[in-house]
Amino acid sequence: MDEVKETKTAAPVKKDPAFSIERLRQDCFKLFGVTLSTFDGAMYGQSGEFTVEEARNIIKNWRGKEIKL
């Protein structure tokens, strides 16, 4: 008896859309509940495109950092 090999095709992985920092900045209060200045501070030095969740994590981590005087 011949064995039939089943090949499973992977379902396409749905990726969240990525946006430029400028686009995320336009709606930072609506998306993240932060002011423009907080968004700018958190995203300082970042470049490229980010999903909303990635940007949210960057802001969350930045807000949790200790202030150095």
C-alpha cells in the first residue's frame, strides 16, 4: 500500500500594518494616550516604520525608565 504524503500549506501570516513615525505622531494621543512631547521623547533616535503595538511598547518602556539627574 502506498503512503500518501499530505503536505500542508501554511496559511498566510497576517501582519499588522507598519506606519512611519510621522504618521503615528499625528494620532499619538488617540493611539497611545500620550502628548506630542511624550511621543517625541519616546521615539527620539528611532527610525523606520512601526506597528501600533511596537510603538506602544517603545513608549511604555521609555515611560518606565528612571530619570537621570
